[in-house]
Amino acid sequence: MNLANKITIARILLIPLFILFFAEYPLWLTEKHRFFGFIQENGRYIALAVFILASATDKLDGYIARKYNQITNLGKLLDPLADKLLISVALIMMVQSGMVATWIAVVIIAREFVITGLRMVASEQGIALSADKLGKLKMVLQVVAIAAVLLDNYPFQFVTLIQVDEWLMLAAAGLTIYSGIHYLLNNYRLIKLN
């Protein structure tokens, strides 16, 4: 296994760490264990740091794969899958905490399931579909929107009356839908659906 794929797997392994820090623990656990009390008080910011670190590895593994000619079919499959897992888990946790509207999470996650399904069908036919530029832009906007929500609109609440984090999340949902349709239209002809 090459370095680029190892970095992608490391991104997947950061997801449980994000969950650990983001989770809201019951009072009996936070009172009994100092560690969980610390997480309860500071968890969102630690979770944000883990989320940003995991998101940054997406650029790193892609750069290494291209620079050192380590592009593999496994990498083409794992890299977008790691992104989808990271974004989906973050959205589910945020919906549970009331930070994001359920419909936004459903739209974004549904798009990811559809595209992953298309990639799986293509993979069975020996076709490796990689992410396109619009999909990468969508991922960046999703990361920025999730980070803004985790920061509770900081520092924008000091300079504007609008909820920048909410608008970013709406923009991410819109671009997610558009990029999904674009990806399907560009790739469905390559696959035999019978």
C-alpha cells in the first residue's frame, strides 16, 4: 500500500476521534470521569480541529498521489469514500445537536450515496470514476460550511447581522445537488445499467 492510500485510511481513522470529541456525554459520566468533563466543555473545538485535520489530508493524499505517481484504483475509490464518510458523520452529529437542518443533511448524504452507488457499478465493470473539479469544489464548500457551523458563526457575529454559517450551509447544499447532477450526466453513459 502506497503513502497516498495510507493517508486516506488515516483520514477514515480520524472519524471516530471526531465523534468522540463532538459527542454529548451524560452528566453521570462527565461528573465521574474528568476526561469526559473536559471533552464536554471543549469538545466542539477539539472536534473542529480533528475535522479540519482530516479534511486537510484530502489535499495531501491527492498531491502525493499525483507527484509520486501513486494513483491507484484503490485510491480513486477510497479517497472520495473517506470524504463522504467524514462529511456524513459530521452532518449527522450536527443534526442530532440541532445545529443543521435535517433536510440539508439528507440532501447532501443522499447525493453521496447516489454517486458512491454509481462508482460501485462502474468499478464492477472495471471502470474507475474519479472525482471531478466540481465535486472537489463542493467538498471544499462543505468543509467551510461545517467549520463555520461548528464555530457557531464566529467571527461573523461581530461584523454582520446575517447568519453566515447558515448561508454557507445552504450554498453547500445547492452546490452538492448541482455537482451531483453534473457528475451523473457526465458519467452515466460510461456504464452499462443492465
